[in-house]
Amino acid sequence: VLAELIEKFVSHLSESRTDCYFSTGNYKAINAGTKKENLSSVQQLGVEMTVRYGKYLNLLKEDAENGLCFVLMNCEKFLKQQQRTVVSSLCCLQECYAGYDWFASSIFLIMSGDKERTLTFLQHFSHLLVSAFLWLPRLHLSIHLPVTTVECGIHPVYFCSAHHIEMLLKAELPLVCSAFHRSGFTPSQICLQWITQCFWNYMNWSEICHYIAICILLGPDYQIYLCISVFRHLQQDILKHTEA
């Protein structure tokens, strides 16, 4: 039901010019040689974890690994069409996105391992503004960003979402904000970790699905509200640890 809901919603918005924030070219999926060995070591490890988790949730079948590799490789090729060349010594600005694509993997699980359906959804989704905040590889070296922004190597999620989380936290949960300040950590560091991993290893699967659906249906600002609500939920634990 969730897969069908977000699929129809995104498909409908991607057909509307006013809702399409990013323009993307046509891309035809390539099926040849989609094996795990063709991926980086980080991606291979991510594929293993995703498939293991998907089988644990009874969402994936035995042949799911090749399907996920197909999605990841095509996403990489599809997004590469919208990337600029930047000469930099920064590791995060090399040709490929340095981390693992947790968002694409989450959609693959939501779509119960249907590779074509997942890729079609992601292509439609890439037109929308919310894709910039939920799908971090979406803006890697992107032509949609100013050159100066790309060259600094800092993802917009950090200076948009994470910045607003810190501003709201100061107003809504001053004690939590103060606890972070005393610890030498910033809330934005923690939030960037949560957002990058789509809350994998932090929330259970139904909550991850709710996070993705809420942000798609109601807008990317709900990413900020959700992080604030998690901090509110954890407030007593955070203050207890600060005292200890």
C-alpha cells in the first residue's frame, strides 16, 4: 500500500511542470553486467546488509542481490548525467559518491525488491525538490548547484536541514541544545548521520517507512521536524547522560 501511495504521488507530481524543481534528461536502464563485483567495496558491503535486512523483514527473495546491484549501478549512471567535473583533492569530491546509497536501498525494500519499479520511481522522484534532501547522492557534484557550493564539499542537507534543526532545537529544547554544547558535539553531526542513513540502525522498519512517506507527501521540512521530535523523545536520556 505504501509503495503504491508514494509511487502514484511522485508520478503525479513529476508530470506537473510547477512541481518539477529539477530538469533531467531521458535515461534508459542498462541491464548488462549488473553484478556485485562491479561495485565498490563500500557498496558491496551495503548490498549485503540491505539484502540481509530485507530477508529478515520478509520483503526480498533469494535473487534480490542482483536486482539491488542493477538499481545502484543504474542510479549511478543516471545521476552522472547531471554531474559537473570538479578538480579537488577532497575525497568526497571524487567521481563517485563516497558513501552507500541508503535511500535507494530503502525504496528497493519498500518496492519488495522490484528493480524496474524502484528505478522508475527514483527517476520520477529525482525531478522533485524533496529528492535533494532525502536522497543524498542526488546532489553529488550536481549541475543544479552553484560551482562554489559543489567545491566546498558540504552537502546542502548540512547547511539547510541541519542548520534549521539547530536553530529550532535552541528554541524548542534549550536543555538538549545546552547538553550538546557541553559535550563538544553538535546536533547537526548526529542529524546528518541519521539523514544520510535514512535512520537505518536507529529506527525500526515501519518508522523508516513513515519518515520517507511523510517527507515525500508533506515536504522536506518534515525532515527537520522529525529530527526535533526524536530529540524531544530522547531528552531525558540525553540529560541523564550529560549529568553522568
